[in-house]
Amino acid sequence: MENLKIGKVNIDLSKYPGEDFYSEGEIEDRLLKVCEENDPSEFRKIVEENHDWSYLYHLSKERQNIVSWLPITKEDRVLEIGAGPGAITGELCKLAGSVDSVDLSLKRSKINANRNKDYDNLSIKVGNFNDIEPELDNKYDWIMLIGVFEYAISYMGTDDPFVDFLNIIKKHVKEGGRIVIAIENRLGLKYFAGCKEDHTCNFFDGIENYTNGGQVRTFSRNELENIFKKVDITDYHFYYPYPDYKLPNTIFSDKRLPFIGECKDNMRNFDQDRLVLFDETKAYDSFISDGLFPVFSNSFEAILGPDVNVDYAKYSMERDDALCIKTVILNDSDVKKVVKSAVYITGKEHIETMRKASDELNVRYEDSDLNINKIIGYDETSQSLTFEYVEGKTLEELLDECVKNNDEEGFKKLFEKYRSYACYNEDYPVVNDDFIFSNIIVNEKGWTAIDYEWVRFEKGSAKDVVNRAINNYLLPNNFRNKIKDWIDTENDFDEELFRKDIVNKNLPLPTIRHNIGKGVYDLKYLTDRVAALDMKFQIYEDFGEGFKEENSYYLVDIKKYGPNMLLSIPIKDGIKSLRVDPGDKPVRFYVNQILLNDKDVTQSLLGLLKNGCMDIRSCVQKDNVFTFKKEDPHFKFSLKGLQVKAGDVLKIDCRAEYIY
């Protein structure tokens, strides 16, 4: 087939078999149309409006976070294997001198080319990797396997596909080059907590080591290390994308693991329903305390080759584009520094605001012993500021130590010192809204304010600054709640409103997750559903004298299927109405269908209920769902007009769950 040219991008079809053997179906047609008709700057809006995981996964800027922290330069050549629709290709083109992308699908490659058509350093090769590989260069500085290594069984078809695949990849890396593997951890905490395995969509599949087989598998850290050793790779470094590698907001490393309370963004089931079997933040805190975070990180990003001298990267993306920031801790020759840069080109003004904030905060605290983190470099081209790295513990860590040791006096002493700084020279027209406990480093030289990103150049209330710090410190149901007895924590500061007013114009990912609509079912919900299956139904019969206890019985004939139940109530001679009591606790009752023998009478009977045959003071009803807020829930069915006779059977197909 002849090659294609889309914009400045060449698509090499010399190895294309003539048809796509892998496709996600109709969504790819929609993605192609989006990328043909829209500039990438419009993608965020499209993601927010469509409420679809596929749009979020393929079009969101957050996907690029997995590579944008790497020190790729314009002198570097990059090979991207399994590029797909190009979610990270554009970022690689922005960073590197040249990018060769390989993918099996022509349609996905067209999507890639259309969204990146303005890059003249991108070439896309379409076809099976085994056919393309012999013609690849062997002098790449970087080879990217982002969400690809787990599919090596499909690529290779050999007895040891992962080792064989990596041995082939090795041949194409120049001396001093690197291979980057981003992959889920089969022992990731989210899988224990109730998320389905990402590829098989089964609960606990990876944890059980894929006992049902399949064409895909992920690995624990120990298993990956064993694979690296088999291919004689001994120089490798693990990084930990959080919450996972698909949409990471933080990159941790063995040199900078998460702190207590830092892993609190765990509700990330964008594509599948999930269970919530325990509080993942608390579990992470426990593992962090015991040094086990690397074992249970949800994802790995392994760098095979020389260290990249990065300790940590943090992305603040749920904001207006002009305010999105990347923070990287570099460690070059044991000299650390912090670099803050704009994610988008529109972020120049925000970077300039931080420069001004540094100057103004230094003036405000000139006569105090509070230090302001020094700016030691500014690069207008990359729109970045370089700060001096300050060694020490955060005030948050010191306060945590006091809480864990039940040291109320020590906590109050630190807090009062913090409050004195928050109030210092309060009349000076600059307010550091980012003066929270985690943004203060304490060492032998004193206290230093870092990360002063949200600063207002006006007089402000120290009380609001303090209250925001307290709100940020108090995690829901966390051990820190003990401080509520030590200091006054009652305040009306609204963090959500603060962020909405100042920084949030893009929809945050939790809101996008909610809009996509995948379910979250916690353990209490499930146990209540199970308990409801054993619910006892008491049937009262009215023969013209009202409902009486002596004319009642407990229903025995209950057929159960899944979460649903089928109640079969025999009709006796002379019966006028029935009362059905589903247990003796507050309950939510779902009526799927009511049959008299085989005739559907659902609307007839529920219509009568709506007209007053139920005690509406204790019940809220909507669309055949009845929420009984009080004890002794019950339905009253008038059989008048249904022409019932002895021997008929009233069947109620329903579902129930206890509520509190």
C-alpha cells in the first residue's frame, strides 16, 4: 500500500497487512472524527461533555503525565511501541528530536496523525511489530512501552514471551539509552479493595495470578525484576505513578515515597463498576508506615537504563489551563532542586505571579525568622521556575508525630508557632493562601514556606489562612481527628468553594467519573442486600373487618434469584385486601412487577397505593421504588376490581435493601 501523509506526519504502510486486526469498534470512528475536526485544545471540553470513558482515556491531557516528567531532550530519538490513537505521542514529539511510533491499526494511526499533524518530527509505522522490528534503527535514546508490555503474549507467541520481547527491544537502544515500561501492578491495592482487573474485568484475577489464563498479564515488582535479570538488565529504577499510570497526578520513587495522608485520590473506576471493601487511604497509610508502598502501588513505571535523576513529580491539572502546574524534584549529582513549570503555554502569567509572590512574601516576613523558599532560576522558554530544595520535615509530619504519640502539648506548641507566622505583619498587602502544614519545612535553620502558589496581593484574614490549613490537615475518619479535642477546629472555611473560585474551571476527574456513571458499592451496601434476602414477609389478610394479627402469617414460598425475590401469595375465598410487611426495619423496596396469575397488574395495584392505601408519612415513593424511613414498613393492596377468586396467586417480583 502507498504511504499516507496527514499534515506533516508520514504514515508508513509498507508492513500493513491490509486490514486492522485490532479495533475498539465504533468509538474509533468517533475519535477519528473528533481529531479530524478539532484542535487538541478542544479535547478537554469534548471529554467533559461526552461522559464516556473512551473519550477520557484517549483524549485527556492527564495521559501525557506518564512521560512529560522524563528528561527527554531535542537531541533524543524516541521509539513508541503500541502508540494507539496517540494519547502520549504529542508530548513525546514536544520533548524529543524525533519520534517513531508503531501500531498495528491503521485507523488508530490516522487518529494519532490527525491530532499531531503539526509535528514534523513524527513518523508512524503501521503493521505487526514482528514485521516492522527488523527494519527499526538500533540507536534510540528512549523506547516507550506504555501499557504495552502486558500484551507480549499476543506480540510474540513464544514459550517465554515477556523475556523474548524484552530481548528484542534491547537491541534497539543505544548505549546509555533507556526503556520505559508503564504497567499495572497485579498486586495493586485497588484490586484488593474491590476494583476489577483492568484487562480481564474480573475481580481478583491478577491477585489470583490469572489462573484462568488469557492473552494478557501484569506483574508484581518482584516478578518484573526477575524478568529484567533474565535479559541481563541490572540497571533499572522503579517509579510509582499514582493513582495509576493511565491518569497519574503524582510520580513517586524509592527516593521520595508518599507521606502519610498523601494517597487519598483512590476512587478512580472510570470504566467499570467497583466494590469498596475498605478505606484505601487508611490502608495506604498503614503500608507507608511499614515501608510497603512499593509492593502495593497500583502501577509501576520502570526505567531500564541509567537513572533519570528525578525523585518526584506532581501534576496539578484540575484547574483552568492557565493555572496547570508540573512540579518536579530533580536530584543531579546529589544536589536537589525543585522545578515548577506551566503545563500549557497559557501558564506564563501564573509562573510570573509566583515570582512576584516570592518578592512580596520576602518583604512581609523581612523582620521575622520565617524563611521563604528561594527562587534560583527562571527559564522563560520553558516557562519554569527553579527553587532551592529545602531539606527537613514538613510541619505536617511533625504534627503527625505528636498526634501518634498523644503529645498534646507538643502539638499545641507547633500549632501556635504556625499561627504566629500566619498572623505576622497581617496588614501587609500579600496573603499566602497556600500556607498549609505540608508547605512548611522545618529544620535546624528554622521554618521555610515552600510552594506558595496561591498568593493574593491584598490585605487578608490570617484566620482564613489558618482555617484552610486545618481543613487540609483533617482527613475524614483519620487518626488526625484527635486534634479536635486539642485546638479549636470549628471553622466555616469551604475548601471546595475556594478551589472553585480560584483555580477550578476544568471539571475535576472525580466529577467526570461520576458523570461517566460507573457504580461504587461499599461493603455495608452489599451486606445489607444479603441480609435483605433473608427478610421475613408477614402477610395480613382482610376479609372485610380490617387487618388483624390472627389473620396473618409469614410467607414461606419465596423464590430468590440474584438480588431479587419472587413472592407468591395465595388468594383465599372472600379476601378483600392484602397487607405485605417486608421486615421490621427501615427499607428500600423495589417493585419490578406484580402478576395476578400470569396477568400484569403492576400499575393497577401501585396506582391504588399512590392514592392513599399506604401511610405516606413513613414512605417516599418514586417510580416503583419505595423508601420506608421508619420501622414497620408495609404495603396495602386493595383487590377490589381485580375479580380475584380462591386459588389465584398474586406474585410480586421485587428487591429490598435495609437502609439507615
